[in-house]
Amino acid sequence: MRSGPGSSTTPLHLVPDDERSDDERSIARIAAGDADALGELYDRYGRVVFGVVLRIVDSPEAAEEVAQDVFHAVWRRADTYRRERGSLKGWLLSISRNAAIDWRRTKGRHVATEETTDGAELIADMDVAESAVVNARAEGVRLAVAALPPETRQALALAYWMGLSQSEIAAKTGVPLGTVKSRIRSAMQRLRARLGDEEERW
Amino acid sequence: MTHPTDELAAYSIGALEEREAEIVAAHVRTCEECRAEVEAYQETAWRLAEAVAGEPPSRMRAAVVERARAARPVRGRTVLSGWAELFRRPIPAFVPAALVLALVVSLAAYAGSRRDADRFAAAVAGVASGRVVSLAPSAELAQARGVLVQPPNGAPYLILDIPAAPPGKTWEAWVIRGEQPIAAGLSDGSGVAILTLTIPLRSGDVVAITLERAGGTGLPTSNPVLTGKST
């Protein structure tokens, strides 16, 4: 078993500095109370956090408020981040999605959307954002998502953008739980394979 | 231990039930192989997120940093800031069905062995007819479980599965209305316990459990181990 930053037994602050990733260095500084490090994290990920939150809450004003709350949650909870539970980006994304979904459930005006939207649309027509130049990468994601079978895409969208658990998706769509599980798994495996390939060609 | 390979994709996007997710999380903490899988799926999830990235208002960066500076110090928080924080913590607005079911089943099993079996039976019945909200555990006591039941008639109560309170201490329930915590009942914990709230709930009230000195206190002195919001 290798040791170092990947080892489950090594607390982050004991990992030698040159073995840490930028993310790990940032979160360690944030946990130590360095607000500039939070600003740097914002520079790296603010656009993604804001975009995800906006997609879920569907209001620029609310997205601004919720995205700020996300970074404040990072500030307050940085000392609870554990490398061995997953990547910092994964952690940040789950805080962002949870905060936005929570906002939507409690304050969203479009409660009805959840009932009426075909989840598939939510992800299939991801805008290839305004600045098309930057967005060959985003286009790749959009195509990969569009290539999923519709029912697989819908299951993924309900989980990813609506925050539903697999059982909730089964209850909502009337599809057996086992089928929902295999669709979610298949969606993530296909995207991972396809987007991973692209990464290598990049 | 067998690897929860089939669950890792769903785990990575938060689509597992709370209980399942805890089991996978415990495994991933100690299994590098599965952790690498989770990170690969998290990377895929991140790619989806990147594809919707958008330009936030330019004032946001300064707002984020200023708010962080104003909230210092992060460490050695006072109890008061712990309470302020309670109001910002996302509180689940829906009930993970598996959690409620698991609690009710253990409650039913527990009831058979107790003298106050009738009371337990009534509590189980209330779950079927009342509104049920799960309470979120804090990171410090992640194994704590609790649900708030608001029956159509009668007093609201909590079903708790928390460790026994240490000697000289008790678990105390609070109803937080606006920013004001109101003492709402005591329990010594140990196994599955029912705690009937001593005050009626209004919609939007937050319910929380803290550890206090035996006999209870007028104001909470420790951070909550469970919190939830009444509907």
C-alpha cells in the first residue's frame, strides 16, 4: 500500500507540502483562517459553483445569494473536509448542489417545475454557454449527455439537478428501483468513459 | 469486505439513501481502490458542472472574502456563533423514507420489551398519520438519528436514537422560533427514546437537540447534535 497524500491514515496537515495538490493547499489555508485562500478558491471555481446553482435555482439573484452561501459554508466547514472521502471538487459540488436544491425546495417559486419538467430537458439542453470559443469542452459534455438513452438521461437529471435519491426517482417515475439504479450507474459509466477519452485527446 | 462497486456512481452524485451512503462512505474511507473510483466519478460529475459554468456578478468575489473576514475566527467558535450557524445549515425538507422506516422498526421492536409499550405503539401509529420530518445529525455525532412527528391531534414528539447521556447530563430538546430557543423537554437517551415536546410547534420552527446538565437549562450551552424544521 502506498503512503502519502492518498493514504487514508494521513491527516492533511501532515502531508508534506510539495505532495499536496493546489486544492489541498487551498483548503488547508482556508481551514487555518486565511481569507485570501478562499478568494483564490473562488477564482478557480466560482464560475462553476455559480453556474450549477443558477441552473438549479433558476434566478440570477437567488443564485448570487446561494453561491455566496456555498463559499461561506466552505469557509466555516473547511476543517471538516476529509481527503479520504473524495476530492475537494466533489465536496464543493455537493455543497453547491445541496444548497441550491435546498433553496429550491424551501423558497423556489417554481415548485411545480419539479412535477412538470421532463428531467431530460434539464440536462440535454445545457446551454453551450454564451462564449462559444471556450466551450468546445462544454459542447463535448452536451453531446455526451445527449447521446444517452432518454430514460437514462432522465434518471441522471432527476438525481443530479433535482437532488432526488434513487428510491425517490423510482417512486416519482414508477420505474422499479433496480432499473433506476442500473440507469444511474450506466449514465455515469458512459459519461465517464466518453469524457475520459476526450480528456486524453485534449 | 466486499466492495460496493455498484453503488459508487450513485454515491458520487449523492443519489443513495442516507443509510446506504453512510455505509459506502465508511468503506471508501479505508479502501483506496473504491476511493479512486469515487474520485473518477466525481470528476465526471464535475465535468457536467463545468458545462453550465456561468459568469457571476463581479461584486461576488469581494462579498465572499469580506463575509469570511467578518465571520472570523473560524476556530474556537463561541456557543452563540454555533447557534447562529444552526440557522444557516441546510435542513432536509423531505424525509428519507428508509431512515423513518428503520427507526419505526427499531421502535416497534423496542416497544415489545417495555412497560410503556402502549405509548410506543401510539408513537408508531402517529408516524402513519402525522407529518414526519427527519432530523439532520451534526458532524460531531453522525450516528445520531431522529425524526420529528407532528400528529394531526396531540403534541408533537421526537423519536430519537442517540447514545445515553453521560452521568450528570441530559439531552434537551429546543424549539427555536425566530432566533429564540425555547426549552421543550428532556431525555436521557439510551436506545430508542420518545421525547414529547412540551410546547406546540408552528410552521418554520426549528427543533434541535443538545447535551445539557441534568435537569435541563434555560438556554442551550452546546452545539446541537440533531436539527430539523417543522413543516
